[in-house]
Amino acid sequence: MEPRAAALLLSIPLFLAPTTVPAQIVLSEILHQFDGQDGTEPVGRLVEGTDGYLYGVTSAGGADNCGSVFRMSLDGDFDTAWRIDLILAQTGCAPVMGLAVIPGEDAFLGTASEGGENDNGTIFRVDQNGTIATVHHFGTLDSPRSPGGALLLASDGNWYGTSTGTSLPHPTVNGTIFRYDGEDTVTILHEQDSELHGRGTEGGLIQGEDGHLYGVARFAGAHGDGTLFRVTLDGEFTVLHHFDRDVSGRSPSAPLAVGPDGAIYGVAPFGGPQASGASGTLFRYASGEGLELVHEFISTGFTPVVTPQRGVVFDEDGTLYGTAFRIYRRTPDGEVEGLGPSLSIGTKSVILASNGDLFGLTQGAFAGQVDDHGTIFLHRLSATANDTPEQQDPDDDSGANGDQNGGTDSGDDDSESGGGGGSGGGCSLASGHDHLLSLLALLALAGLWMRRPTRRGNR
């Protein structure tokens, strides 16, 4: 291309850009990108401590490549001075899910799926002051191994968890539901010794309003597509639903949630009713009513809300939030809409923090980003039309731009696309609509230039 053509093409954004950029709320932004040294592949869901920080874990990276425990303020400041690296033979290695808050103790419990004294995983305790201690090493006999989901503190004062396997002499390979007394004793509450029970319970457990524990298994069951189950605190196990990929979806693995109506809510990331062409489902279960689909994720629009990946949360008004390649919300009257830009395929569950905003994790690169160690991102729900934040410099090297915003749409509107911003931490995530218009204008002007009369000697 000739120098004059290159100069014209480089100048096109100047013609497209307004002379003044109005200050806008940056609804969605990346707060931190992991670099491997501070961790790789954050997992589970962030939890909020009593000190105003959000705490989480990575499954790899750090000094021993076993993962790390990290924290970030609600203002988005990643605390580089506060980090705990997991060590294979000591604290365990490769957490699968996030931490659980210990009420009244300014501390958390976590699980590691590998390592420890017997290489079968551990339970560890982390204090907000930055200390860590291993409180249980899973054994080699009559013990669960490879704990999966985050621990749950139930109403009886015990902690409950799930594992993907058991040690000898147990014949099962489908995992267990276990009880931890908070000291050093772990007992098996139930063995999933039948394919009909399901297999793969990394989503963990929740306690329903009836006092029973509920969870999902990702595989097996009557149709091979997973199960929804209930287990009492005495160990009585019941399969409540066998997922069918062409009816209710398949492969549920995300944590469940108790809705404001007392029902159990969850997602199946794939499949659904064939007639609608669903790519995932949002389901509701209530005792005496069975399982019903409250939303089918269908691929429509420029940035569709499909493939619900992780668990859901409710706000005080009963609005549900989750992730499905975009953040989405479901209002109490059943309307589902997408929020913000496209997310990573490895997006984890979001948390609704005390400041009213959503914080989440991606296990790999955010859509439009290059680094693949994972990110922490924010979507502001607390922003209002009257907010006037400080104008951001469009030429700022951080990648943030006052003309960029996450935006919202119904999921069926072709006018907006998700997209990535800059490549560094703290960058905003631009609206794909603006990028599309710029690209079309760029192509049009380039075409006009290429069609101009030229002299033979310049060809």
C-alpha cells in the first residue's frame, strides 16, 4: 500500500471520533490479569471477607505451580503484598472451587484436590492476616479423596463437601459426599456407588430451606447427562431428576442457589428442548413440583446469551444473575437480558458484593485479550445515570477509554456486540457496536481509495 493510502487509513478513526468525548460510566472492566507468578486459572467464586476484601484461589501458578490464595479490595486494587502460594506436600495442590467463609473468625476454609501427606488432597484454613494451615489431609483408607466443590457450613454446625473419588477399600469411583467436623475428622456421608446416582460433583452442595443438602452430578444418571440430587444430614440420598440433553439439558456442574421463593435454582450448560434449539437451560426445583425450566438459552442476536457456565446469585429484590458468555440477569417476572460484553469461555461464578456490584473470574483469557492466565473482572450494577466519573483519557496507555462501556441489551438485539478492550489490567471493555461502525467505515473508505485512478508507473 502506498504511503498516502496508509496515512488515510490511519487517519480514519480521527474522522469517526467526536471532538469531545463525554464522561460515561465504564460498566464492565478487567481489574486484574494474572501473570502466572501470582497464580494461573482462578477457580470458583470470590468471597467477601470482614475486612472489605474479596478473596479467591487459583488452581495453578505460584511458587510451586499448585495455585495461590489472593485478595482484592472492592475498589479494584489487587493486593500484590498479600498472597499465599500453595505447596504440594504441605497445603495441597490444585483447588477446584473457591473458599468458604468461617463465620465470626475472619478466616476461610478451602480444599485442594491433590497433594498433602497422602497425595489425596487437603482441607486448609486461611486467615485474613495472611497465614495458612492445613487442617485435614485426606487419607488412604476409608476416606474421600480429591475434594471438589467448596465446603458448606450447614445448620448442624458441620461442614459438608463432595469428592470425585474414594480411597481403598471402597469400590466406587463416582465420588462421595462427606462431613467435616471443623477439627480433623472427616466421615463419608454417602458414596455414589451407582451410575444412576451421577458422577462429577465439583459444584458442591447447598442447604435448602427444608434443611436438606442439594447438589448436581455432571455425568451418568439414567440418560448419561447428569443428575440433581438431595441428601439429608443423616445420609439419606435421593436422585430428584435425571437430566436429558434433549429435554432439560445436560452436564450440570455449577453451584446451585436457593431462590427467594425457597426453590432450588441451577443451570445446565448444554442442550435443552430440541424444538427451541436451546444451548443450555436455567431450571427450578421445588419439592412436590419437580424440576421445571424457567429459561431456555437460545442463540439469537449479535451477542447471544447462551451456554450458562456457572452458578447464579440473587439480589434482595429477587433478580437472578449468572454468566453465559455474557453476564445475564433474570428479573422476578421472568425477563432475561444480557449485560455487558462477551466473556471468556472459562468464566466462573459471579459474586454480588456488598457495594452492589458484580465481581467475577475468568479461567483463561477474557474475550479480546491475549494473556491466558485468567482475570478478575467487574460489572457495575450500582452506577446510575446521574453518576459523572472523572473523564478518562482516550489516549491512556492503560486501554481505558471514556467512550467505552459494557452496555446492556435483551440478548436479541443485533445492535450491540461484546468485545475486549486493552491488554492490560484495569482496562474497559468496549462496546462491539462502536467497533463495528468503525470497521465498516474503514472498509468503505479503503475501497474508495483502492478504486481511485492511478498512473501505470505507480502500479
